[in-house]
Amino acid sequence: MEKFYKDYMNDFLFSVEKILPKDFIVDKKVFILNIKKFLKRELEKIIAPSVCWLLWSGRENLIGRNSIERFNNFVKKYQKFFFDIYPEIDLILIKFLEKEFHFLNVIFQKIIKNINILNKNFNLKNKKVKRIIFTNNADRHFNGFRTFFIDFGEKRIKVKPFSFSFNISLIELFSKIDRKITTNLPKYYFIDGWFFTDFIRYDKKSDKENAKKFYFEIGKLMALAYCFNGVDFHMENIIVHKNKPIILDSEGFITNFSIFRTNLKNNLYATGFLERKTKEPPTSAILGGNRKLISLVDPEILKRNTDKMHIIYRKYSNYKLHNRIFIEDKMVMPRTFKNEIIKGFIDFYSKIVENKQNIISDLEKIKNISSRVILRKTSFYSILIQHITQPINFPLEKFILKIKRTLEQNSFRFHKVKGEKLKKLIDFELKSIFDLEVPIFWQKMENKDVYFPEGMIKDFFKKSAKEILIEKIKSISKKDLNRKIRIIEKVL
């Protein structure tokens, strides 16, 4: 199958080689090889559906002594005019690679410009880059920007290329409430508009005493997320490191709930730390990880390069567990430490109650905080993106109406936004989805506008995120605490 996209691959790698900052790369060949390995998987996700569709539509007429020979004859027959049959794939590949090239070029320029600052903050023994690591589960956003890692050999640095990914003022406020809580958050450095932090390794081994401390801290983090309108703290957002739960992604705090039809302001489940019991494998920060997840957005090619080649979408996820601890190689069940979780929740929640007026006063003074806006589930966008490369949906000019209706129906079900504001929102979402990107939005805490890379929608929210958060802190009470404890007891 590689023959169908090798020209695109070779042109891209040739262009990357030309812009490689040679003085900052350990080994040029190894660096390019790593880019090629990642790119191969991404290109195949785009092109494989059409290759398989074409293969199976004429499979009965293929000639050859065996399955591999028949596939090779198929490639010879269609390789030259494959993109005449599927011109949409040609356009998708060109745009995709242009954005990947742009993103890599920006990364190189950032490293060159800020290498001395990076060295100062991370104490680099080696200032040359071994490789840039793009993980398969990182969501691509506008212009292909997404979380990535810089590997300097002895040191690996995580990078979030968005200015709203982390809020230092907010972390300082958390620290005022409970100084220890900041040890459960990565230390980010804001450098030239991006956030940089140390790579955190998963340490799963524990013992009974440390397990108690771990789940006590989990309880505190759940209270933190609840009290500060945090969402999206699912199993992939927590990692165990040195017997501590670490929140990997702090973008989910200060959610503006005024856009949603359902009242989520006092909903503990909205945090993602807990979930109601269903038949599906759990995905919450506390309960997720004990069963394999079913993935619909990470396709796998089977019977590769044979006339039986096909793709499966509904399969077990390749997600690697990192939110659970183990004692003597046995996964610890959170229910065993239910009391510790509740104690931790009460501990942090009680500090909010005690310091309520000071917290409100501090929040009223805070300005210029931006935070990410999550309007729809990332998995919802990801499934729509999978449809863009399916040949059954070509030509895409007609298919765009189906995606548009899907987004509208989803908004009518979950959002309060209507009219011109909804149209402007969906226009950007459509552009992102057809560029194979997850739409990204953010807000400024003190106003009611929503922002995206190509503009903003004024007065999108009913209230500002600051108003919503202050209302939340005011609603914190012993009565509310008792309700939340009953929920935790019921779930665990």
C-alpha cells in the first residue's frame, strides 16, 4: 500500500530535511526516520479506506497465484490513476502535509530561538534534539498544532503550543487554599507563547500505606475540580508518579456552564472523576482503567498488502493505562479506599468553605485569564473526522450538509446558542473537521465572548466564566458537601 502515497511522503521528508536546523539535531537520519514512522501511520489512516474500497469493489477480477500477488497486481493496475478516481484524497493529503510541515517549521524556530531559556529551566546536558515525538492520541487542532514532546536524549520535555493551556494565576490561588495541592499539578514554564514541562513517567508500583495517601489526594483533586468548575478529568488526564496522582492537563478548569441546556454547575459527574454505572467500560479518572476501552477513532489495517486487506474501526483501544496503582502486581480497586477518597474530598472542600470570602475576593481581582472552552466531546468530533476520508461519502461537497445537520442537532440537544452565533460556530467547526482537525475554542474569564483561531463570537455565553465560578464558590456549603459525599458513597 505504501506505493500509493510514497511520492507524498518523499516530497514531505525532502522538504523537512531542507529546513532541519543541523546544529540542533543529534542525528539527521534518525530524526527523519522517526518523522517517517509517525507520518506513515497518519497517511495510511487517510488513504487506506479508499484503497480498501477500490480493492474490494473489484477483488473478484484480480489475477494472481496467491493473495499477495493478487494485491501487487491490483497496485500495478491502479497506482498511476488512483488519485484520478479519488481526487478528494489528493486534496486532503496536500493540505494535511502542508500543515504538518508548517507546524514542524514553527517547532524548529521555537527551539532555536529559546534553547538557552530551555537549558536554564530544564538543565539540559545535551542541547541537541534527538527527535520530536507526536503521539497518536494527541488531538490535531488548528494548523495541525497539538501537544508534542521534545526528546533531548537524557531529557524529554512536554510542550503545549497554546497560550491558554495553563493559568499561573489560578494555580497560585489553588496554592493559597492548600499549598500541597500544587504537587499534583505539573510545573509549566511559559516560554514564547507556549507551555513547557518535564515529561512525567508512569510509576504504578505502590503499597497499602502509599495507596491510602494516593486515594486521599484523588479525593482532594476531585473536590478541586468540582469547586473550580473543572471538566474532562477522565482516566487519560491522570498519571501516577511517585505514588501521587498528577493532573496532566489543566485546561478543564473554569468551565462556562451557561451555554449548556443541562444544569452542570453542581454536577459532580461533570468533572470526569466519577461516572454513573453503565454497561460500557468506565473512563473516569477514579474508575477507568480496569477494563479495555472500545475505540472507534483509531483504525487498524488487517491483512496488510494482501487481497483481503481491510480496516476495523470498532476495536480495543491502544490506550496505555497510567491512572491506576498496583500492589504486588495487582491493580488496586478504588472501592477498597473509598474512605480515603471521601476524606480527601472533605478535606479540600472544607478549606473552600473556610476561605470562601477570601477566594471570592481573589477571583474578583484576577484578570486576563484565558481558558479552553469544551463545547462538545472530543470523541464526537473525532468520529466525524473519520467520516471525511471514507470514499462512500465522496464527493465531500454533498457530505458537508450531513455533517452540518449533525452539528446542528447536537447543539439543539445540548446548547442554548441559536441563530447567527450558532451559524458562526458551526462554520468554523466544519472547516476544522474537513481539515481533519478537532475544533478548538477558548474564553477570557471576565467576558462572555468565545474565541477561536479565525475570530470570535461576541456575547456567546449568557454569563462570564468569572460570574459562573463566583456563583459556584458562593454555593459551596456543608449541605452541598453532604450531597456530594452521598454520590461518592453510592458510586463507590
